[in-house]
Amino acid sequence: MNRRQFLKTTAAAASVYPFLGACEQPIRWEKSAYVKAKSSRVAILAADSYANGLRDTILRGIKLFQMDLTGKRVLLKPNLVEFDPKGVINTHAAVIEAAIDSFRSLGAREVIVAEGPGHRRDNEYLLTASGLYDVIREHRVRYVDLNSDDVHLTKLKSSYTNLKELYLPETLYNADLLVSMPKLKTHHWAGVTLSLKNMFGVVPGSVYGWPKNALHWAGINGSIVDINSSLPIPRFAIVDGIVGMEGNGPLQGQAKQGGVLIFGPDLVAVDATAARLMTIEPRQIKYLTHAAEFLGNLGHEEIEQIGEKLDSHQKDFRVIDKFTYLKKLIG
Amino acid sequence: MNMLEAATTLLSRGQNSDGGWGSVAGKGSNTEATALAFLALRSLGGHDIATQKAGQWLAERQNPDGSWPLSGMMKGSSWSTALALIALSDSADQRDRIVKAGNWVLEQEGSKPGILANLILALSFEKKIVHLNEDLIGWSWTPHSFSWVEPTSYFILALKKIKSHLPAKPVQERVEQGELMIYDRMCEGGGWNYGNAAVYDDRLWPYPDITAIALIALQDRRERKENQSSLRALTDMAQNTGSGLALGWTLLCLSIYGQDGAELKKRLEQQFVKTKFLGETKALALSVLGLGSGARYFRV
């Protein structure tokens, strides 16, 4: 047994400690949290740049899922964690702009852009520096800072952490659809950061601080699952994989051309597909395996891939040394 | 109407009927926004009814243990206790509240990673992700979690302002330890972000707002080389950063350190024309404080 195997074994033992003696793995979610379908559809659409035909591609991607958006309030949740003029940290403003246009054209009553940046409190700086301020002003879209929104105490529907409950922003409770819009990135703590991890941004910094360290202390993998099991509205994901990040993500990695946008209503399946596009094995990502117990589908056989073929768009995203084991794809 | 008048009007209009302010107009009152707006209007004079109501909001929200909750709709103690204390620290009639809150502050401290976590890390022989001294304790955002630069700076400043009401030795010990923690987290070349200077071997960059807040907390250490380099870093950052929050805190800091902020005041006005600071109460309040004579509330 090498050191990594030893650590994995001891970590696994620690995680089941309260249930020692039980023969089966304990169920750590409420019945009402179970939303996993028999199979899930995920669309991969090619997109080479942030300029040409982006709005048409995003509209086409959303239409593939035939959602009834008439009269709905749609909340777009991009990843806007920090800004580096030389980096590719955030969901590109052009992707958000195209999504605003698309959801409106499909009949949404209101489109809101909302984010609770994880490192910086300074929304005004992040919005103006990233170009998103011009988008929301031009399109007359409401922006909500989820870090300082009014809050509701929400009982968590799963217990992969000891958090039990979290304050969540009121704006979530007043929307009909939450669209997670992450960047395709590797992550130095969690392996990858995609549509599920992007939901860290809905946890209010004014309550939990910057960075949202209370979630790290509770366990980053468990927190991702517990947040996603407990959000009060349906979700959809649009992953900005046109240019992603490899290496020491989510902030200091290097830009990597992905050339795709990924769509779907099952965030676990979307993230699994996004990971495979980075040639990262999703079944080795701890939070994805937990989420696949009840929130969505992870396996190839349970995901119906539509749009482009996965293997024709796979790119070798580099990971930091401790995650080299993620690069062995299964099947 | 000049920018100071326009920002003051926006700020005044945002006051809730309960006397407090929310993060933006229309949101429920919270302690941080109310404390900063209260100080901003007080700094101008002539807003007696508004400041009286705000002072009352703050006084009535104090918890029995001396702390303040984050907002009117939440129970429990919060980091924003430090800002309520700073806001009320000059009020002679609030002495009992200040003493009670000060004692609560002295009891709070950030936590360290547990023995098990350290053991696992040591056994893994993995490269350390972050490089900071976990034994230095300041204040955290939430109970039982790690110390970070912004809450530690607020609490240090609050303790320095009310130290005459508290026993000297515990105040000195906590302040010194908190200052060491802040210096330990300084970015290379000066300045601070939330509290992490590097991940693996990649350096992280400082933020102007946090750098200004930390420098204000460390104002009585201004001769230290870390303060000097961070002050230079702040003035460099201020050239490229446009936001009410960052420029407001920077102006307050420069005033406290005796530096000229005339150019930044012009930039603040230009930014206000462009964005109205997104209507954020704290940015409006800090800009009013920074443009006027608000630095006196943050001096020790």
C-alpha cells in the first residue's frame, strides 16, 4: 500500500466512522433530495471563439432541451470569483450576454445575473473589469450580489458535511430556474470546478466570509453535494468551455482552448461530460461520486450525448501533481 | 449637485423605516451597512433624525452577550460586531454597550486546523498548498473557523479605539497577535488580499480595499517597512482600480497616513457618474466618508 492508498483508506474509514458496523454504505440524503433520472441528456456544441455566432449556438443548445420558459424568472449564475487581466478565471461576458438574449427570446419574464464572488467583496470592480457591467447595463438586466442579499435559513437535504443548514440568498427563492454557468477549469482542492462547484457562489459571503472558508472547513467535497442537494429551484447548466483553464486552477492556471459549450439539466451529468472533455475521470472526483448517488448520472452508459461527439473534442487538460490519478480514464 | 451631495442623497433615501440600511436600497437592514451609513451621515452633520434612528437601530440589535448579529433577520453573533463598535466608540452614552462588546471581542478567536488534519498533511508528503503560519490567531468571519485579514483588521481597529474601557493586558496580547497574523499574510511586495499570499509557488495579488483596511488597523505601526511597502502598493493599485468600495477605503487610509488623495477624489467622482457604485450602501457610505472628514472615525 503506497502513501496515497493509505491516506485514501484512512479518509474513507474516517468518513464512515459514525456508521461502523453497518454492512452497507449509509444513505446521507433525504428521500425528497433524490432527483436522479434513469438517464440524462447532455449536449456538446462546438464554439471556437467568443465572437462568431455565439448567441445562435447558445440558443440552439438551450432549445435542445425543450424547456418551457414562458413567463419564467431565470437566474444566471456565472463564475466571477476573481479577476486577473492576464488570466481566464471567469465565465466570459460574451457567453453571459448570449444567454441573456437567448432566455429572453424564449419567453422568460425576467433574466437576472447573480453571483457571490468567493474571494473579493468588490462587485463593482469585478463587474467593470470583467466587462460584465457593460453587458448588464446595455441589456438592462438586474444584477444581484448574492454575497449580501437578504437570506433564508435552509435545512440541508443531505449530510456529507456536519453543516445541517445554510443561509441562502432570498433571490434564489424568487426565481424559477437557476442556470449554473461555470468556466471549464481544473481546481487545486477539488480536481475540477464546474457547474456543481460553481454553486459555492450562492452561499453568502456576508454570512460565511471571504474566501468561503467555512465550506472548506466543513469539507469541500461534502459542501458541494450538500449545497446542490438543497437548492430550492430547478437547475440547468451552460459550461463555458470555449477557453478553459488547466493546471493550478481555479485562479492561477493556464488558458486552454476547449472549443465547446456544454448544456444540460442534470448538473452531475454535465460535469461528468465536462470532465471527460478534459480527459479527467469523473468517477475519481469525490464530490461527483457522492452526487451520483442521488442527484444525477455519472456513467457513460447513463448519459445520452447529443450534439458533437465527445471524443472528437477531448483535450488533455493538465492537472497538478496530486491529481495525476484523475487522468486515467475508465471506459 | 456635486458627487458628495448626490451620494449623500442616495444614501439617505436608502434608509429603511426601522432606521437601518440594507446592502442596497430595499434590502433588510444589516449591521455593516448601518454602521457605515451612520458614520457617513454623522461625518456631514445635519442629519440628526437619520443618525438618531440609525444609532437606535444599532443599540437595539446588540445581543445579550455583547455582540451584534449580521442583520435584523438573523440571530447569533457576527464579525460585524467590530463595525458596530467602531461606529459607537465615540458615543459617551454607550459605555456599557462598548464594554460588553469589547469583552465579547476578546473571547473570540480564529481556529487552527485540527491535529488530525495536520497529521494527514504531514503523512501525505504533499507539497503545502498555502504558506502561512497557522499558529498566529486573529479573528474569523464565522465562529470556529480560520482567521482572515479583513475581520482581524476590523477587530484590531475596534479594540484600539475602545481600549481605554477594557483591561490593558488582554487587549495588548490579542492586538499584538492579530497584528503578527496580518503581517504574516502580506503579499510579496506589500498589500493584502483576503489572507493568502500564494498557492503552491504561484503568488496571489493584493486588493486595494483589504490593503487599506489592514493599513488602517496597523496605523500606529506606520514606521514599519511592511506598512511602507503596503502603502506604496496601495497607491499603485489605486491608479488602476475603479470602484466606490476600493477608492473609499483608500481615501480614508491615505488621509490617516497623511497622504494626498486629491487625484483619487476626482477618480471617485468619475466612477460614481459611471456606476453609482451599483447602489451599494457600503460603497456610498465609504465614498462620503472618504470625500469628507470621515477619517476621524477610523483614527486611533
